Amino acid sequence: MLGPRPPVLPTYQFAPTRAAVRQLLCESGNPIAAILTLADVLLGLDASTKDRALQEIARFTAERHKLPVASVLSSLLEREKIGSTALGFGIAIPHARIKGLPRPVAAFVRTKFPLPFGAPDDKPVSDMLVLLVPEKVTDEHLQLLAAAARLFSDREFRETLRASVDAAAVHLAFTGDLAQ
């Protein structure tokens, strides 16, 4: 008799069923929907490099959530040194632990032009879901990353997101029913 199977974290290549993605979005426990607000969506960021984009993202998220810009930027840059947070498909999930942050926060940022980001498929990145978590949070951090990976691995979700030309449509893609 075999014991229970250990949990497997999804990767950017994991392709969940459409029903699984819809269930994730519709559940009240959707961790991304719980922290991504309409005001946390920034479209048309004008940056010419990955580092410049991360600087602007740090400034945007720090101002929105009353955090020290230098702390957010250094944490994001340190995480990128470990390895690129690009998933492929033109998407990245820059994430970091931030000292003094009381709760996880998210931002969605779309750059004006795609940027080289060191993605596994070598495609440039233009869509980024930024996740910042308190320094000591581990489980919630992993849950947020897993939820983001599940969403971004779904082609229909990516297409819906790319077709979203304003902040309200982007926010709805993350928090609403995609069956439309």
C-alpha cells in the first residue's frame, strides 16, 4: 500500500485544466485576488532595461504601500541575482521578502515595450505580477507564487490578460470569472 503523494509545486510548464483555473479565480480564498487592488495595476511603464523596470516597480509599490523605496528595490534586485523570476510567455513574477511589511501586497505592471529578462524561453517580458511579503512569511509566499504560476500557465488567462488594455480589465482578469 502506497502512502499519500507529496505535494508538487507547479512550474511555468504546468498546464492546469480550464476548470481548475476558473475554480482558483472564483474561490473566495484566491490569494492574489485578496491582495491585488485596482490601484495596484500600472500599465505602460516606460523602462528600457530590467533593472530600470525594477527601480520603477519598487518606487510604485513603495509609494502605494508606504514602504522605503531602497528596501523594496534592494530586495527585488537580490532576488533576481538568485535567478530570473521570468516564467516564459512574456511574464515574470518579481517577488521579495520585505522587512517591516505587515501583510503581503501585489502589483501588476505592464511595460510599454518588452524587456530582456532572462526567461527560460528567451522571450522578453512585458507583464509582471509583483509579490511582496513580510520577511518571516513562508507558507503564504509559496501559496501566492503557486497561485500565480497556475494562472500564468493557462494560455486563455494569458490571452485575456494581454487583451486587457486598462487597469479595470486587468484587475477583473485576476479577480473575476474568465468564462466571459
